[in-house]
Amino acid sequence: MNFIYVLTVTQKSFKQCFSPASSIVGNRLTKTISLHLLPNPLMSFIPSDNMCKVLNRKSSTAFILLNSQALGLIRLPSTAIGIAFTYIFNQNITISYTFATIPLYDQTLDATNGGFEILMDGEYQILGSVANVVHTRSNQTSCFSQARFVFDLAIGIYGFEVEPVFCSLTSFDVFFEFYVNHTWLKIPVRAISSSNPLYISGDYSDINTDFLQITRYLLDPTSASEYAKYTDDERLAVQMMVGAMFSDFTLQVRLSLEYDIKSTIGAITAVADYWYSLDSLQCASAMTIRATLNEGNIMFKTGDS
């Protein structure tokens, strides 16, 4: 069902302020639905009597409308008072509504079209449709304030050190992904045993699967306590990642957490801010400098560590 409205002349004038390409975007991790209003791309061709410019920076309110197949029309918020915002002429405007719980948010997941109801300056009502309704299931900025890839080639361990921020994320599967030949290849990461000598507080482990309490995801497929958790193919994939790292030190590496959302797999990802080798200082101290003379130019090369 699409939203169809009968507008007065005044309403039509104000409706021209917004682009039909405006959208509604939901983020389940933050339980937020956002109406992204775009200015009319033909604004400069609309006669000045459309009134858009007259209400620049006027206080207004909005309701986000969603058409749920199961529940019918969902009006956000459900109260008589809408979401307060300031209308700014010819600029993008984002109006957001946050649900109290994930189950309440999930009621909107089957909505495929929607619209908005706006009261401009407390007086002029505008009803409109949006081009699409989408739900994002990948948003690293909402879940991690920092993520860095750490490794120790001597021991053969690899991990992501992260700083989690609030996300409504409970059960999930963990993967390391690396970018080779225009493809993201993934390696599953199992929760390590708390008896593992490498275990530290904050590790993703058999005693810690709380997203907000995890500060390190460790990939350790060869030690005695973790070996049986990985298949031969998965250990081979780790070797492939290490080989790719040696051949390209600009290799992109990211952490991915996958979870179920109404029988659909969603994911949040965090690309490594930078790499850090646990034995980098030892490696640097073992490096030697060699100099060669070539037609008057001195060239320096670092030796192997």
C-alpha cells in the first residue's frame, strides 16, 4: 500500500520543499528510525510563492510514517506530539526516532514504504511519501570507537583490539576478514578458552561473550587449547592471510560480527584503524642498514629482521 494524500494549494506549495528521493533509514543496533529529508533539486526553478524560504529556521514537528504488512500504518511517535526539529531552507534534514526496545523496533522490519507528516511552524501541515525504506545492519561507528589489528608472527596469534560502545547486540559469530584480489575472505574466530596461556581479561572467551565487555578478539588456531575448534581449511585460510600480509603491508583487515535478525543474517564490521606487531620493537632493533653507491646517489635499504 502506497501513501496517497489530497493536498490543499498551501500544502502543495510546502511539499515542493522536499525531494521525492527522500528516504527512511532504520538502524536496529541503535533502535533508531531516521527520516532523511532532501531539498527539492529543482528548488531554483520553483516560483517564490511556494513559501519554502519564508519558513526558514522555523520550529516544526514531524511524524515518521511506516506501512507495516502485519500492523498497517505505524506512526512514530505514537503520541500527539511529534518530533521537534528546525526546518532549514534548501538543506538536508534528518529527523530521528528511537525505540525503547529491540522488539518494538523489529515491528517495523516488514515495512517497505513510508512517508511523513510535518507541521511547519505549528500551522502548515505537509504530508509526503519517501522513495524507499531500508534497515541498515552494518554500522561500525555505532558499535566500535576504535579497532586495531595486532599480531605476533613469532607465536602465530592475531587479534583485534577494540573499544566497544553501546549496541544492542547479544548472540553473534565472529570473523576476521582480509581483502585479496577484490574479494573479502573470511576466517571464523572461536571464543578462546579461559585456560589458554594467552588469555587476558576482556578476551572473547568461553567465560566472556558480552559484547560490551569484550576488548579483544583473538584468533589462535594452532595452540593446544584451540586447535580442535578449527578445521584444516580454516587453518589454511589463516596461512593465506599471513602470506597476503607479507606480500602487501597495506592489506585491509576487518572484524565482522554476524547475528540473526528475523531469519536474516546481519553484520557489523570494523576495518582496522592500523596494524600493530607485538614484536615490532624487537624486529626494529634487529634490522641493519646497508648503503650502496649508484651514480652519485646513496640508497639505503633495511635488512631483514
